[in-house]
Amino acid sequence: MAHMHGDEPTNEECADFLERIMRLIDNELEEGDCVVVRAHIDTCNPCLERYDLQRTVKAIVARSCSETAPSELRDRVRVQIQEIQVRISEG
Ligand SMILES: [Zn+2]
């Protein structure tokens, strides 16, 4: 994965957005915030990737909840989310 420098938002900014991205996916964001978060996702590739991943994760979890939830899969998803969060906070 290429590491870009320059006009990328700061990690701190993206870490803040990640929380709101999760809430956007959960439909817990107010309309005004949705616009801000979507605008950021549009211009920030790492956040777009996280948004896509979170949506995928949610879809997997939703699917595994309706069936017999494979705990192995849920653990893997949880680890994946933690890794992303660590990567963001470490920069
Ligand atoms: Zn971002």
C-alpha cells in the first residue's frame, strides 16, 4: 500500500472521523454530521477504505447473527477492527 504525504488529513482527524463513520453506518448520526463525514470520506482514501471495511464487517456480523454465529469469525472481525484502531492511533 502506498503511503501518501502532503494534503492528507492528520491521523488525529481521521481517528475522530472513524468514530463518526461507525455511527454513520449505524444510522446514529445527525443529518448535519452525515454531510461532514461523507464529505471527508469522499476526499480521504484511508477513511473510505475503513468505511467500506466497517460496512462489510457489519454485513458479516448481521449475517452471522441470523445464522449460528461462528465465534471464530466474530473474533477475527474484532481483531481486524482493533488492528485498524491501533494503526490509526499509532499513525
Ligand atoms: Zn480520513
